[in-house]
Amino acid sequence: MLKNLKDLTLEDMKAKRLTLKKEYMDLRFKTVVGHVENPLKKES
């Protein structure tokens, strides 16, 4: 994965960061609500 990140442009990195941040917040919300399909996903 690091090799892929090194090849990204700054704009691509910003977009990837926003995507990952949204996924993380969704997982946190689902954990609190109790609707996580795979609880191990939030640990990786």
C-alpha cells in the first residue's frame, strides 16, 4: 500500500484521505449504534 501512496498526486492523496475519513466515521457510528457487520474491520 505504501508504494501505491508514493505514486499518488497531492490531489489524489487529499481525495483518498477524505474517503478514508468518511469510512472511519461511518464505522464509528455503526459501532455505537450496533450495526457493524464485521467488527474486525474497524481494527485494521
